[in-house]
Amino acid sequence: MRLTVYTDYTLRVLIYLALKHREGSVATIDEMARAYGISRNHLMKIVHELGQHGFIETVRGRAGGARLARAPSQISIGDVVRMAEKDFSVVQCHERGGAHDCAILATCNLKRGLQRAVEAFMRELDRMTLADAVDSTAAAAQLLGMELPPARGASPVRASRKTIPIVGQPAADAAARPRAASRSAASRSRNR
């Protein structure tokens, strides 16, 4: 099963807004379009639908934009996917009211098996919240070029897309690795 591009973009909008939620600020459609490199027109339709379904709220005016209507931990990925996906038919015989030209439709158990698979897929998405969707919020914000909230007592820092440490390894170790490798190569050449 493959989710549509519309659903993909919908989830991206919500992830972006979840990152902004921590600091309580709004995000504009232009800002999100630039961060993801996707069409502003696509995002306008998505933001409108998310607002109609109560996932986000929009703020008009000069300092306006969009923000989550509730905490990321209270937004189910399953609910979002159900809103964005218009068709969960895996095969033609799943389509409601459609014409079916399969000769064995009346005796086929595959339809029921595929339906159970879709239900299991959705149960898994129902267990996941928007808060669960991003493993590292700091790294995600950095990749999107977002302003990171300041640490206690520090001034705000603009995120740099070039300084992301390797996952599971402290930044100091990642920076030291190239120097250690060059020292190792130099000592090998002296020993020859």
C-alpha cells in the first residue's frame, strides 16, 4: 500500500507545526513550502483541510500563520491518514459500489485477507501520535532550517544544515573522527 503525495505533504505540514508548537509560534505556508521545497498551492489546500478537521488553527493578520490546535501527543497519525486518504482499496474488488469483473469474487478469501491487512496498518498508525513521528526534534528543526528555541540563558541560534552529528554519536566525536583518521595515516607512513 502506498500513501498519496497529498497525505505525505499533510504529514509534513503537521510535523513542521509540531516543531513550532514547542515555542508556541505560528508558521506560514510560504515558510513551510520553502523548508520542504514543495508547492505553496499544494500546502494552501492542505492547511485549509487540516483547519476544517480541527487539527490546526489559522491566525489571520500580519503575524498570522498556522499552528496546531492541540498538542502533538494528542494527534493520531491514523486520524490524519484517514482524513487525507480518500481511498483505502488495495484491489478493485475492495471498491464500494464499483463494477467487479472477477470470476471468483464470490469465493475469494483474498479480499478479506487484504482488508485485515489494511485494518492492521491503520491500527499501527492509530498507536502513533504526531509527537512520536520525529525521532529527534532538534535535528529535524535543523534540517528544515528552522530557528531553534534557545537553551536556558542563551540567545537564539539560527540552525545550520551542515552541522548535524551522526545519530547516536556525540557531535565532538563526529568532529574528531577526521582528525584521528589523518593522524593514523600519518603515523603509518612514518613507520614504513
